[in-house]
Amino acid sequence: MKVKEEKSTVNIEPLREIEPVIDQLLELYKKSYVGMEEYAYTSDSAIRRYLKWLIRHDPEGFFIARDNTGKIVGFIATDANWINRGRNVGEIHELVVDPEARGKGIASKLIKRALEYFRSKDLKISGLWVGKKNQGAKHLYEKLGYKELYTKGIWTRMEREL
Ligand SMILES: CC(C)(COP(=O)(O)OP(=O)(O)OC[C@H]1O[C@@H](n2cnc3c(N)ncnc32)[C@H](O)[C@@H]1OP(=O)(O)O)[C@@H](O)C(=O)NCCC(=O)NCCS
């Protein structure tokens, strides 16, 4: 019988400064989206700009997962000040986990940390846009309470109450 892979022992921590780790985050982002480039920035300069935009928009809402060797194996970029359809929502802008570290609950841990963060800001709704054909991520979000609302072009909107 196949033994279920152990859950990870990663630590989730807020990202305090992006510059010292921006190259690591860039490489992690690129390898995470291999095969799904239609949903991602692909040039180094665009990814760098995007990562800086993410931290600038909510410097408290960016969390990284480190394994027990200190390597960054995932991150979530959120925004507690986001407005969608006139409502203030806790937005998940980005979530990636190293392909070699998947299936161990790291993304779930990052999302749970984001949900705690949004609740600490007294938000009532969390939302995100996910690639229409990104079934893996949709499944993950559904497991954590998000529901599909509508699709615009290649993106599907999902939200949950907090
Ligand atoms: C989506 C992603 C973040 C998931 O990371 P992960 O750490 O492997 O996810 P978890 O281990 O926490 O998964 C939790 C649950 O989600 C579901 N899930 C996650 N990835 C899945 C996949 N590819 N296919 C089907 N279900 C999936 C599983 O049901 C899993 O539950 P289980 O452990 O009971 O089987 C990762 O695959 C990734 O980086 N993808 C590329 C970037 C991306 O699509 N980001 C989302 C942007 S909106």
C-alpha cells in the first residue's frame, strides 16, 4: 500500500524585504508556471516588476514558506486593501509552490496564513482570479472554501466569506 506523503514542516513567515531574495522568488515563479505560461509573466524584467508591484501594494501581505534548510519553496502575495466591485476584499494576487515540493500542503498553509491576515484586518470576503483551465489550483481553492463566481476571458473569479 502506498503511504501518503508526509505533510511538510515548512515555516511561513512574512517577507520583510524583497531585494535580498528577489532572484530566488523570480526563479521559483518561473519554474512554477512551466506549462501554464498563458497565465504568467515570462520575461525576467516583467516578473521582477510584478514582484515589486506585489510587495508595494501590501507590504504586510506577502508571506514566504521556507523548508528546514532555509530554502524558499513557496510564496503567497495578498492585498488587504483591494477593491473589487466596490467592496474591500482580501485579495490573493499570487500563489506558487516549487514543483519539487508540491502535494505536501504548503499552498494550503500559505492560504491559511493569508486568511488569518485578512481576518486580522477585519475583512469579510476574500477573492482571487485563477486561470480558467487551472484545475489544480481551482481544486485547492475549493477545498479551502472558495467558490467559482464568474469567468472573464481566461480568468475565473473565486471568493469566500471570512
Ligand atoms: C496550485 C499550487 C500552488 C498548489 O501547491 P501545493 O503545495 O502542491 O498544494 P497543497 O499540497 O496545499 O494542496 C492541497 C490540496 O489541493 C489540491 N490540489 C493541489 N494541487 C492540485 C493539482 N495540481 N491537481 C489537483 N488537485 C490539486 C489537492 O486536493 C490537495 O489536497 P490533498 O493534499 O488532500 O490531496 C501549485 O501547484 C503551483 O504552484 N501551481 C502553479 C502556480 C499556480 O497555479 N498558482 C495559482 C495561481 S491563482
